[in-house]
Amino acid sequence: MIDRKTPAEIIVMREGGKKLGKILENLLDISLPGTNLLTLEETAMREIIASGGSPSFTTVADYKWATCLCVNEVIVHAIPKSYVLKEGDVLTIDIGLIYGGFHTDTAWTKVIKNTESSLPVYLRRQAQSGVKNLGDIELFLKSGEKAMWDAIEVSKIGNHIGDLSKAIDDEMKRSGYQVTKTLVGHGVGRTLHEEPQIPGYVRGELKNTLKLIGGETLAVEVIYAMGSGVVVYDNDDGWTLATKDGSVSAVFEHTIAVTPSGPEVLTLMPRQLS
């Protein structure tokens, strides 16, 4: 069942999303060579509480953290641990916030660097993934971000969830990267994960997928890799998933509302508003 939100409820989610976008931007800004992942987690928890919200991810059974922090081939659900970021690491920060009884969810991926270096150590480590230079990584990240924005653009009344999937699929095919087919975007609101699922690839006839009529609040999410996109559990913690072939991965995600005036992105970072 789809839990569509009233205009008043979307206002509350807009307020929460604005807070979350600001927190994510700060976390990305302090993610530099020498930063410990535990510092990011502690900062996230502190800023969520200071904002008047509470961490969304702790509502998931047995998950105790405010963030998922994924480095290089680790793609989703990575438990924050004591790891010091190195120049050339590819970091995904995934974070959620509850405000006024409603969840918002967002994620972003960046290359850890102080300079526009050629990152020789990282490139040797990623040679198996076909990474030749920093430009390859930046093109990879730009493709995922574009796929997310393309899917958001078609999140309009009268379109179908399949149109979002097709937008992501089209960009991935154009760029030559692979979405992870076992991980999907989703509805979000009163709970962190709601219907509908939003695959990053076309699955069946578009007309047979959910038709958007307004009031849907969606976590539009592109989860993809430079390699095959097949994932495995990275260790025995029961959470961390990584690419099976060790290829670098990334996630781009915003929470949006489908409104009569078009899609509204609720979790924009302050720099995305300018």
C-alpha cells in the first residue's frame, strides 16, 4: 500500500529534509584525508540531535548508527568503524533523519582528496576495475549523479515508477556502468522504507508499474558500480555489502515529493540551492 502524504505532511518532510541536507553537506566537507570514519558518525549523531531530529537508521532492527559509511568497493550498509580516510578513497555517506514523525533519506559519494593529484596509490589498487586516472572516477560519479537527477525529473504526476527506473537504466547503459539489481530506491515517510520499490533498471512493462498521482514521497536512489554490480557480504557483521569483483561503487540519493507543480527535492544541500 502506498502512503501518500498530504500537503501539510510534505511541509514537515521539507523541514526535516532541509536539516538533513545541511548535515550531509557538512559531513562531506569534513571528509578529507586523515578523517576517521568514527568522527563522521559522531558528528552526524550530534548534529541530528542538535537539529531537533533523531537518527532514522536506528529504527532499523539491530542497527545502532546514524550513518552508513562506505569506502571504495563497499557499496551500502557499512557500519561506521575506525578507518582513517586516505587520499583517493571513494566515500559514500548515507544518512537519514526523523523530524516531526517523518523520515527523510539521502546519500552522496565523493573522492577524498586535498589536491587534484593523480592518486597513484589508489589507481594501482583500482587497476582491476579499469580505473586509469582521476578523470575516470569523476566521470563515474557524474554519471550516477546525472542518473539520479534524470529520474527525479520524470517523477511527475501521470508518469510511472517505471519511468524513473528507465531514466536510471538509460544513463547507466550510456555510460557503461552497472546498477546493483538487488538494491533499490523506495518510498519514505512515516517509516524509513515504504512502498513502492524503485529499481535502477527496467523491470517489466512501464505501464504496469505504479502510476504517480501526487503525494508520493520517494527516496530516488542510484546504487551502481564500475564493474558488474554484483554484491556480496563483505564480512560477518551482517550488514556490509561490497562489490563481488572489488570494483569501486557509489550511491546518489535524494528524498523527493511528487506534487502538482512537479517533483520537489526535499533533501537538497545548501550548495545545491544556489
